[in-house]
Amino acid sequence: MKMKLNALRVNAGLTQSDVATELGISKNTLIKWESYKSFPSVIQIMKMCDLYGCKVDDIFLPDVLAKSE
């Protein structure tokens, strides 16, 4: 999940500071999520999906399954 969160953020053209501000969290919290040291809540995951323009499956499923629709 850590690489996907980072990649989805970068692909959306957002910085860690941008995302932290939009989600109302600290930049350090986002860094922990992206480095697999802690996990976002379901609500935060949904907010990230809205922000990144992706589905929850894009975060959790392997690329092959996520894109097989």
C-alpha cells in the first residue's frame, strides 16, 4: 500500500503538504502512511480516493486485478 499511496499522490500532481492540508492531517501523518508505519482510517482512505481520483481497489488490489475491469 505504501508505494501505491505515494504513486497515486504524485500521479495526481499533489505534494505531501497539499494532501495533508486537504485531509486536515499533519504532513508527518501522511509520511507515516506512505512509509507503511501507520495506516489511514477508512474515512481518510475515501477522502484520498476523492482527492486522487481513484477507487479504493486501486489502493489495495494488485495492479493486475485493479485494472482488469
